Amino acid sequence: MPVDRVGLYEQFHGEMKKARERILTTADGEVGWLLKFIQTDLDTLTASEWMVLAFEIASFVDDVANRRGAEIATEAGWSVRSIPGEGFRGTLPSRGEAKEIQAMVLGSLEKLWETAVAAFTFPQFTIIVTLPVEDERKGSVFVATKRKVKEFEYRFAHLLVDYSGRIRRCPECQRIYLAIRVDQIYCGPRCQTRVATRKWRENHKADQRKESHRGKKRRQG
């Protein structure tokens, strides 16, 4: 029985469109989705949950609308072929590739917090310039990377430019979050209240110890 490739492509792009909508409707949009993704334990996801996330990862990379920087032209697709015989279009990331991305993003954030600089290295990084097409006066510029994982890293680097000063790790619960205010230290009211309560209890105990010590000295005197 012949494979309905047209139907498979339509189904694939339909899932990609829905994944893109999920990303954009996440609290804080793309960066909110990214922070949620890097803190997700991939090994705990069911097969269906993983498939949803795999489409979101692929959509994050492939949707180039309103993005900064040049467009991307990778030499190959993701490692998982969702359409038989297709090695570029219609591919999805494996869990291994997703874990590699998580490690890259987390490592870059740690370097940024420690040194205020996050460096990104792209082996086999190529700039491609094309002639104008049809009635256009200017040609196009593409950035060529060998792997889709590196394309994700390129997208992340540009996204980080806008949000680097607001992406922080909560010192109380260790969750990575997007700060609303410049002076925000904790991820939310719950952690802020927990810290304030703990400090109050510690100060209260210290005051009680001091009072007990003063009372003991008065009795001895």
C-alpha cells in the first residue's frame, strides 16, 4: 500500500502549528516555554507527553517569523523520522537531543550568572549569501549549521539577548524563573514568605535566648 506522503506532511505541519500556538500561549511566551522545558525531567514523560514536547522543540527552531538574526539552513534534520524516507523535513528530536539542549541552556545560564558572559561556539558555521529572487533588490543571508541541536542553540543565543538580565535562579527553591522586577530575588510570593517567616523565627529564637540570658544574670546578681 503506497504511503500518503501529502497527508503525512499535512498532519505533521498541523501538529507543528499547534505546537507553536502552545509555545506562544505559555506564560511569558517563548522564554517562558524555554524555562519550563529546561526544567522538565524528560525521563518521567509518557510517550504521548514526550511527543507533544518533541513537536514544541521542533517548532521553536523552525518558526522564523519575527526572529532576530539570519535565517538558518541546517545540513540535516532531527534524528527521528516521523515521515518514512524523509531525513530533513518531517523530523523530530530524540530525547537524547532534547537532553543535550537542556544541558547546553543550563550550562550557558550558569556561565552567564557566574561571569556575566555566555559564549557559543559553532563548528562548521557558514554564512550563505544568495542572489535576489524575482523582483526583490536584495539577496538573502542564511546561517548554515550541521545539526538541528546547534540551530536551537543559535535561536537560544538570540533570545537570551533580550532576557538575560531577567532570567534568574530562586535562592530558596532553585527554580529558574523570569523576573518581573529588577530587584526581584525570589521566584514568587510563596518563597519570599517562606524566607521571611524563617528569618522571623530565627530572630525570635535569638531574642528569646538573649532574654533568657539576661534573666539568668539578674537571678545570679
